[in-house]
Amino acid sequence: MRWIGLLLTLFPVFAGEHKRFDLPVAPGGRTTTIHAYVFDAREEAIRIVQPSGEAADLRTVCTRESARAGINGGFFDSTGNPLGMVISGGRLHGQPSHGSSLTCGLLRVADGKPALVRCEGHDFGNETASELLQAGPLLVEKGRVVTELQPSRYARRSLILTDGGHLWAIAYVPSATLDGLAKALAAPGGFPPFQPAVVLNLGGATSSGFWIRRHSGLDFYLREVVKVPNFIVVVARHDIDAK
């Protein structure tokens, strides 16, 4: 077993990291600090959490799920029901939503592999994902800025991003327009941890929340203003495999 320990020392398992960096996306071209949790999807897994009963806060959900990080999920209506389809741990909630930019994107996990795709043309009737969430709009697709994004409304933003491979991130942006944020992230070096191939906007503004568990055992929490009906959490893959 000594050689296994030596390999782990020389080639440590990738662990997610809290990254901070500035982008000039705030009003007047000012910079604002982006908080991101960057992780390797081969080592950490994405779960959608849809709490039963009364909506919970992000910190409570992440602590209960033994998460390493978490962020708010998609949009919801005035009664607190999610817009679009949600699958949490294989259990279906809601119905597919079509024709809205707020549900035009799809986060789905099938056979343990996460993906960000466009809802248009997706076969919801034969869905095999264990985790699924409709949200939107897509900001970046195939590495390019999506056109006709809102250019003038500044608000807090919550995002999920991928390089199209095994690198992923959830991110919190204090103030940005959708168009300005998309252009900044798609620019070379705009997202320093990796070059995003796909960026999906999540429920934002007062719903935006971001939580990570630090190595010290203390947490870092940018609290959401309103309680939301679902969350995206990142957990250790071995915790998923053990269940």
C-alpha cells in the first residue's frame, strides 16, 4: 500500500477550489469581484436538491447534504414552484417549460456525467437523467456569446460553467448585465480558471446565493435574500458512489 500513498503524494486528487477574480462588468465599466467554486467533474459530482415542504436556505441545505459547495437553482413562480422540469435524485418535479429564455437551458446529469445543453429539441418524454434543472438564458454556447441578451439591467447573477470537458464551476457575480457578463466570460482569459465553452444563467437577483466549505471547516456564505425552492450542490464523488 506504500506505493499508493506515494502516488497520492506525487499526484494529489483534484479538489475543488474557491477562486476570486475581478471583471469589468459593474455599472460604468467598474470591476466587481467574482466568486467561483471550480472543480473536476471526475472527482466531484453535481446534485440538484429540491427540499420538501417549506423552502430552505442554501447554508442549511449544503450542510445537510455534506456538500463542498452550493448555489441557488433555477427560477420559480409566485407560489414558489420551479419554472420548468426538475429532477432531484431521480425524482421528478414540475413539468417541461418551453418558449421562455428563463428555461431555455438545461443542466442534466446522466450516468454520472454532467452536461449543459439547449432545451430546444430535447426529448423530455424519454428523459434518463438522475439530476436535471431548467434555467436560462444561456450566455455562452460553443465558446461564443449568445446574441440578443439583456444589455441594460444590472443585477446579481448566479452561473454554472464548463469548459466542455471535465472542468466545471459555479459562480456568483455581484452586479452585471447578461450581455456584458457573457462578453466578458467569452473573451480570452475572461474566466481565468478555464475558457468556458458553455455558461448557463441561473435564478439571479435576490435569489442569488453562494456557499462553500473551506478546508478549515468554516464556511464562506454569500446569503440569498429570499428563500428558493431548489439548489445545485457539489459533493465528493465517492459520497455518491457509496450510496
